Amino acid sequence: MGLNLFSNLPDNGLRSEAEIFDVLLSAPGIIIERILSTGQASPPGFWYCQSQSEWVVVIRGSAGVKFEQDDTVRVLRAGDSLHIPAQCRHRVEWTDPQEPTLWLAVHYTP
């Protein structure tokens, strides 16, 4: 039985200490997860650098994602997606503090 993507969302303006990660599917070469952010951002100076590629889509809310090699912060709103190649250093600059940001992330080995 699967998880409804909209289940257990906090009310607008309520903030959790940390993001919540729910694995929806895990199989060889692929992980699909739901990520729930409530105003979180990557710590100062921290960069993600993953061994797998990642495709994310914002289902609800908004966020800003920055790649190390680019000064532009990409703003993602509901329906916007982004591909993050393996070993590409990136960070979450911000997530919406007023409304939960709901992501769907697909991590895969190309």
C-alpha cells in the first residue's frame, strides 16, 4: 500500500526542525522519495554532491536551488522540475516558510 503524497502535511506556517524524507520506492538503481520542507535550507557552506543523478519536482510550495558552478538561484514553484546530474554540487538556498514545500525526488543511476 502506497503513501498519499498529501498525507500528514503540517498546517501553513508550522515548521519542523528538519525536513521529512519518506521513501516511496526503492529498487536496484532507483529511489523515489517524498520530501517535506517547512522553511529549511542547506547549512551555510554545505553542498550536496551525490553519486546518483536526481530529478526533483515541487508538488506544492516553493524553493530555491543553487548549483556551485552557477550564481543563479533557480526558483521552483508547484509543477517545476529540475535535473541534478550525479556529482553536481548543489544546495537548497531556501524553502517556503509560509507553506509546506512538497517535493518528489527520483534518485537514479544513469
